[in-house]
Amino acid sequence: MASIISRAFRYFNQRYLKKYVDNRYWRLADDDGGKVTTLMKEQLLSEIPRYYPHVNSEEMKAEKPLEYRFLLHIFERYLYRINDGIIEPGNHWVILGPGKVFRYSYQLIEDPWDYEKEKPSRIGYLMGKRRMRKVEKGILVKYNWTSYYHFFIDTLAQIQICDQMQLPDDIPLIVPHYYNQGDFVKAYLQHFPLRRQIIVQQKEEYLHVDELYVAKDVFCNDVYPAIRQNIIKSDIAASQPDTPSPERLFIKRKEGLRRSLSNAAVIEEIAAAAGFTVIDPGAYTWLQQVKLFSEARDIIGLHGAGLTNILFCRNNDVRLLELFPGNGYGPEHYKSMCIGLGYTYASLNGMGFDSNQQFAINPDECREKITSFFSPAAS
């Protein structure tokens, strides 16, 4: 009976109270009574022209202040120490005190395209205080353990910056209960065990941490090269003798997925005729993907998580041609990776999304782009 009542309350809270009443209790705070200490905070603003040469910062500041604030936040790295903080289990906000959550405990808090960040449940917090676990110290690493791209670029970066700042090794990592559900995470941690102990925050569990650290690194620091070097100097590729490692790869997306090619057969045939091996990274284990990309030099790929695998190329003269749907859709994740890794980058836009959120690439434009971009003269 108690279980039924509990489930009914959670449903009612999630559907009604939390949306209209409950989470309005909280406000963002930078500090509360001296609980937060800034150990390091800097903005690598000099890197903006290198990574975003097309962005006019002053114009953005005047015309799009929210986007400008997010731009500054992207190039901001920090490490905070919080005394007597409470980690809630939903989005892992750090509660500083009555009605206050620490602003920067939510990664990329300034993102204007997702600006209404879901706050903790006030009622859930009051109920959760009865079963709160006490922790002496820890580093909060909760961001995107389930995303292939964000794990390698953001999650590992949070750990890396704490090592760079020489936090003592006896400070454990605090991770969400789902942290190792992805096969790629399990495989990575098996080959590259974390030197710090791990504290797993269970579902619906609140943690009261006496000494808590919150960190964020910047992709234009040494994140890409450091992660890449750590992987390519290992023997992972050699451990997969049955997996090929072509020099030319075409990365497809599974048919029917959003942002997949509606004329995939035609474009893949063009790529194959140019010597590219067509692959779907999702059909391989993480170890096999490392081997697949180990000797790649020329890569064509649809925008998506599969392009994260350019981290595993052992060659330094890699060329990436990224295929976008068009109509203004062009996230710069992998362009930034190429800049950071010293690769050569180009993109080709399709003819826009259709009603199924798929897109087509003009075959003649594709053939011409492959010929020009991957020609020896273009190297």
C-alpha cells in the first residue's frame, strides 16, 4: 500500500506540482554565506577567433546578449570548492541552502537554447532528507555519461582538470547511478581505470558532502590532444586483429534515424567509388571502433556521434568532410575538434530536412567535393 501511495505521489509531483509549483522554490546562487571558494576560473577568450572566426563578438553582445553570454561560458574553465553542499539526484544540482542551488553545478548553465533548467523537487528534497547519505569529500562528475561525444569531450575533461589542478588523489569522484550503463564507458574504464575511487549516487538518493568540488574545462584547452594521446598510445588497436583499419572511411547513419540520408545508396556508392569504406560505427564495439579509425586519413561522415571517433586516428594529417542537412543546421562540434587536433576540415550542406527529418545530398556536388577536398593537391 505504501508503495502504491509513493508511486502515485511521484506521478502527481512530476506531472503537476513540479511543473507549476514545486521547482519554482529554487533560485540560482553563486554563493551562500561563504560556502563557495573559487580555486580557479578563467576565460580563454583569445581562442574565440581561432575556433569561431565567423563570429563577431561585439555584434553578438549588442544584438544577442544571451548567445553572447553562452559564448563566454563555452570558453570558461573553472574549479570550485563547496563546503557543506547537498547533491540532489535529479539533475545533480548542488543545494547551498534554503531555496538556493549553485549556478555552476549545472553544466553549460548559460545555454540559451535550453534555458529553463529543471530545478530540484522541493517536496522530494524534504522527503529525501530523511535518507540522506553523508560523504566526507568528492568531485561531482555527472555530465553526460550516456552520450558518446560528451563522454569523451566533457565528462573526461571534468576529471582531467581536477588532475591538472592537483587535487589530492584521495578525493573520490561522485557519479550518477547510470554512469557505466553505456558499453563504451565500460570498455573505456576497463582499459583506462580511473585512479580515483568512485562514489555512486543512487537513484533518488541525496548526498551531503562536507568538501565538494565542481569543475568545467574548455575544449580549446588540451582536452582533445590529451584524450587522443592517451588512447592511441595504448595497445587497443592491436587487440582487435579481425577488425580492418582502412585509410578512407565513410560514416553512415542508420536508415530512418533523424538526420540520416534519404538518398544514402547513391551517396555511399559515390564514396565507395572514391575508395571509401562505408561503415556504421553503431554496429561495432568501442574497441572495434578504435581499431577502425586507427589508420584513417580521409573521413566523410554525417553529423552525429560517430564522428567522435576521429579522436582515435593515429595519423596527424587527417581530413574530415562533414555532411550537414542544410537550411542553417551546422553545429561546430567536430569542426572544433579538427581545429584542436590539427586536422583539415570541410563541410557540405544537403538540401534541407524533409517531412521525416531526413535529408538528401546533391550527388554531383558530393562527387565534386570529394574529388577537390581529398585530392593530393588539397593536402
